Amino acid sequence: MSLSPDPRPGQRTAETVSVTVGRRSAYLVVLVVLPLVLLALAVPAAWGWGVGPRDLVIAAVMYSVNIFGIAVGYHRLFTHRSFRCRRPLRVALMLAGGMAVEGPVTLWAAEHRRHHKYADREGDPHSPWRYGESGPALLRGMVHAHVGWFYTARSRSSRAHWVPDLLADPDIRRFDAAYPAVVALSFALPTAVGGLWSMSWQGALSALFWGGLVRYAVVHHVTWSVNSISHTFGDRPFATRDRSSNVRWVAMLTFGEGWHNWHHAEPTCARHGVLKGQLDPSARLIHWFEQAGWATHVHWPTSQRLTAHRIPHGSDF
């Protein structure tokens, strides 16, 4: 299946803005090349001098903060408005998502809203079906969906078009302006914790490598796997107009984001794993926020909506 024509191509110029070569080159280094280099370095580093319990704990905590920040904050709260919450929690979720180093929340949300409008069709910024469905075409498309689009895309989603609601929020505007400092904090925090925990510069540098650099690389590739893997393989028990699917191992690594089929059926739903056995830690965290009175107006799935979207026998790739 090659991509079908955009149903409303006249809107394309309003929906996107051109990207300079310099910015595209920066995306290539920060989002494509550097994470791959760090993952490649992690293998001989672990084999040579190993990774100690202290660094594993720091990396695991930072990973969890980042994934919840992306899944609960950037994605379910800011992009899809799956729930509302008080200002301190909004700011905390923004900070947690920002430290994943995946861009300011307004740009992340703008790209994702455009993805939902044109999912797996012309206009989708990162569909793995972009080049067709033959073996070579799909392999090329998966690379494109995973990381390639960051560099090859000559335009990015216009924030003025896709997220005017977020741009109208003073806290979000301040966060976007402070994003470089948030990125610095993402690496300074594990470094400081490692140094204070070990009371040594060696501990600080080791924590920077494992809890900062390697963690950021792993978070990126885990997140991007939703774009590439969960639009290519897996089961599709709910009717959607795209190829969104459920992949268990992706869901486990992304704290529920890999239950992608229901998400595309009901994008504003706070729970993505809605079937038996589909663990969704991000939805559980939102539920805890709701019980504590920190979150309100949560969009939970209903049996009527599940039945309305359900395909009798589902479908597999």
C-alpha cells in the first residue's frame, strides 16, 4: 500500500513551515547520529568495565521519569487532552517530558497532532508505509518512520496551526523558551547524583555516561519504536483508518504507548491498553493522580465505545 493522496492538499502550506539546512543538520546530529553512536559505545563499555548498581539505578530512574513524562505529559495531557490537572503537576510533567530531549512540548505535540490527522497517508510526518509495502520499500519506510524523517523532512509542523491552545498557555511558552536549560538539566542531574552518591568525580562521569547519555539514547529509540514498529507489526482488534497496531514489548518499554491500535481509534482516551492483559502503567499513574485529586476530567474508555470500534476477530500483520 503506497500512501493515498492528501484529501486536502491546499492546507499543506498552512500546516507546515520550512526547515533550514542548519536546523536539519542539528536534528541529524542530536536525534539520529549521536544516539546511535552512544548505543554502540555502550556495548564495549559494559563489556570492558561494566555498569554498576549505582549507575543502573540512576539510569532506571531517569528512564522512568522521561518515559512517563512523554507518555503521560507530552502525549496524553498536552497533545490529546486526555485529562486535566493542577498547575504544579502540569509543570512537573512538562519538565519530565522535556528531559527526554525530544524537543519542546509545542513542537512534539504539533508533529503528533499532524500524524493523527494523516496517519499512514500523505501528510503523515513519519509513516513506515511511505514508500509502499514491498520488502525493500517497507524497510526503507521503517527507517524513515524511526529516525530518518528528522533529517529528510524539508518542513515541520507549524505550531501556530496545530497547537494554538498550547501557545496561549504562559507556562508552556516559558517552558519552550527555557528548553535548552531543561536539556542541560537532563544531563546535569544524573551527573550530580552520581557524584554525590559516590563522592567522586569518577562516579559523576560514570553516571553522566549511563544515566545521562546512554539513557537519552535508549529513551529515544524506545519512543520512536511506536512510530516504526507499532505501525507495521502486531494485532489490530479495533477499526481504524490506518495501520496502528499493538506490540506487547513496545508497550512494556513505553509504559503503555505500544497499545497503539486503540489509541488511534480513540485518541483522547487516557488508557491505551484496554483489553485483558494489556498493562498500561501510564494509565495507572493517571488513575493515581485522579484518586489524589490532582487530575480531573479524565477520559476513560467505556464498554460502549470499545464495542463500537471492535472488529469481531481483529487482524494481524
